[in-house]
Amino acid sequence: MVTLYIGSSESYTGKSLLAMALGLKFRELGLEICYFKPVGITPIKVGHTVVDEDALFIQQQLGIDEPLSKMCPVVITPDLLRKVFRGEVKGLDKAIMEAHQSLSVNRDVVLAGGAGSVLSSGAAIGLPAAKVVKMLDAKAILVAKYESDLSIDLLLTVSKVLADRLVGVIINNVATSQLRNVRNAIPYLRKQGIEVLGVLPRDAILNSVGVGELADHLQAKVLCCQDRLDELVEHFSVGAMNVESALRYFRRIPNKAVITGGDRSDIQLAALETSTQCIVLTGDLYPNSLILARAEELRVPVLSVSVDTLTAVEIIERMLGRLRVREPKKIHRAVALVDRHLDLKKLRKSLGV
């Protein structure tokens, strides 16, 4: 049995998605796998129990028949932190080791998901990534989001934390215009002792937002087409111009959400005549019946929010920096990208499976 720890240079780089994709690929190869999140930082309540959101998601996607309390034995909450600061918490290391030992039985690979950034997450409770990797006697890979050439600086810094446990890195979310720069950096990284296992291109679908997720973040009322909330929004447009300009502008932007005042029926109608996934009406204003009837006919959800247009845009911008992959379309796309761009043979050789 081998444990593969999946860490990252920063939060929201695609660790959980990669773990899920690897789990599916290893299963295709006939390997027995399990997912393990030693330290969770995204607590949610299921019934009366606090669990980690990522562990719950992967348990459901991979159909793992293990209790969540074992798959993620430590979940960082404000209450846990207060107890740690008062010196009231002991035995976190033991809880992790016992859960890991139990999950390892009859498994070929245990995929251990990291929490947040390798550089910092878990340190406050005495469980930084480097310590957890050593405790689990794990091999590690690092997922790094590429934004500019300076991302290589961060990658080199973070890789030193994992030291000789690191078997390779995956560079994610690379814009088409930056692919050549990244590929040119690969020989340099190898000279630094860092093996690049894959370069994953930026993808419009993976960077999209589900209409339902958008509605949740905006605390919106869904006025029609509840059954279309799994549609994906790839672009956002603010409708604040005259209708002639809006129509020309909207025609150039596919799969978009249009954010406009609830009293702008002209803009709403223009949006409905182009490739629009949903309309967000601001100001807590109800649209006229003709707009809703046309939206129903075209199967375009209409969301109503109480905030003004500027505030709605600010909420969306914050959300875009913290995207999570949950929609089936995005999951299928991600698995296909990993299948195409990850050197699975090289990874398996490094793991000895």
C-alpha cells in the first residue's frame, strides 16, 4: 500500500478534483483506492455532525463506503481553534494515524488530500503539511496554479517544504498564451530536482459557475426555470448601456449571465435574444410578465437579488476566486483533461503501483 499526498502551493488550485480523477483512473487500472483528508478546513454540517465538504464530495463521487469521521478525522472549526489555543486539545495526531491505518486495509493506494496551502494550513493546530506527510509515510505531489512566470518562484519555495517526499508537480490552469513559457520552464525545474507530471490548460468549462451556485452566493430568488440551475455560466456581462449597444455586445459573448436592474426590460429582452444562461435582476424588482414568459419559453433562469448591480458584481468577483467543481459537466470535463494531460505512467512508476 502507498499513500499519495496531494498538496498545493495555495488554496483553490484543484487538489480535490485531481484526487477524484486519480481515484477513477486507478480504479480503471484495477487498483483498490480510498480517499483520506487528514485535516479538513471546509466544515459543513450533515445532520448533527460537522464534516469536511471536500471529503463529503469525494465520498459521494467515488462511492467510498467509509464513515466521514474516518475519512476526515480532524476538521478545523472556530471552536476547535479556541480549544487548541487554550491547550484543551490532545490526540489529533493519534486520530489521524488510527484513521489512516484503518482506511489502508486492503487498499493499494490511499489518496490523501491536502488542506489549503502546503506553506501554512494546519500549522495552528500543530499539523502542517510537512508533518502530516511524514506521519503518513506518504509520497507527495504538488498542484500549482500558473498565473505568471512568478508562479515558478512559489512552486520552488513550496516544493522545498515537501523535500524528498515530493515525486512531482502538476501545473494547472495555464492560459494558452502561457503554455510555451511553462514548457520552456520544465527542463529548468528538472535541474532543480522537480519532475513535472503534467501541464493542464486553462479551461472555460472548469472556470465556469453553475447557475445554482451563483444563486446561492447571491442569495437570489429563482423566478423561473428551477430545472436549469445546473447550466454553466462562462462569462458575465453587466447590462447598463442602451439596448442597441447591449444587443451588439451580448451577441459576441456566449454562455453568459447578464446582470442588470430589475426595471431594465429592454436589456433583459436583448439578453434573452442571445446566448444567455441566466439573468440576474438587481434591486429586488420583479420583471414584467412578458419577460418571464419569454424566459420560460427559452428555458433561461431569472434570478432576483435584493442588492444593487455593483454589489452583485462584487459578490460574483469574490466567488470566482474560490470556485469549486461540483457540477457533473465540470467533473466529466476535468477527468478528461487529467486523462489527456497527466503522465499517469510516470506517476505510477514513482509510486510503485
